Amino acid sequence: MADQPVIKEYTNGEVTVIWKPDTCIHSGICLKGLSRVFDLKQRPWINMEGATSEEIVTLVRECPSKALSIKGVRFKEPDHSDREIILIPHGPMIVKGGGTVQNRKQQDVFHETVSFCRCGRSKKHPYCDGTHAKKKEE
Ligand code: SF4
Ligand code: FES
């Protein structure tokens, strides 16, 4: 039988962050954006007392892979006029603000933040699956 994906929950009693480590693409956005909460050197690595619920929700919304999400919350579609594109060195292109991806076989509409593979090694092409962060021989 296939292994069940790991899903962990962290709560401050007001909001609950859901963490799916297998989905993380190692963008570092959480670590850089709210290091008082997201810190790989601490255990647990998510400290729900490190910031307000609002700050945590705002940061989780930025997670490009949806490895982080808020339990019971579906984020509203953002205003596309504030679209932003970020190039991660040796990693993906992150697009915030939603859009449409035209593929030969399908059309994907996304409303939040997504990350596109730039290394050519993703198994979920055109989206980044975190492979860029692994050693080439793996
Ligand atoms: S993909 Fe999400 S959880 Fe993983 S490092 Fe980036 S922001 Fe953090
Ligand atoms: S850039 Fe992340 S898998 Fe290619």
C-alpha cells in the first residue's frame, strides 16, 4: 500500500496552519517572510505564538506550492492588477496574482500564487515540484 502523505497541523487556538511537507518546493518564502514563526532551527518549526493570526494568514497565502494552508479557509481571488513575478535563483519563477496557463493539452486557471519550473527537472511540468533543490544524482 502506498504511504499516506504527511500532514501536520499547528494552531494558536484561533487559526490552524496545515503543513504538507511533501508539497513544499523550498522557495524559502515562509522562512524569509515571517522568521518569528517559520524557523527550521526550532521544534516545532512553526511557532504559532511568533506573530498575530493575521500575519500568519497573510504569509501562508504567499506559499507558492500550497504546502502551507489555513484549515477551513479558501482564499479569495485576488485583484489581478497587482500581479508580481519573482525569479528564485536556481529555482522556480513565482507568479503572484493569478492568471491562465495555456498548455498544448489543457488550460489551467490559477487564482493565487503558483511557481513554474525553470530547471527543466520537475515531474509536474510546467510547475515546480521542488526537484531543483535536490542533488542531481538523486
Ligand atoms: S513552498 Fe511554502 S512551505 Fe515550502 S518553503 Fe516555500 S513558502 Fe515555505
Ligand atoms: S525549478 Fe523547481 S523543479 Fe525545476
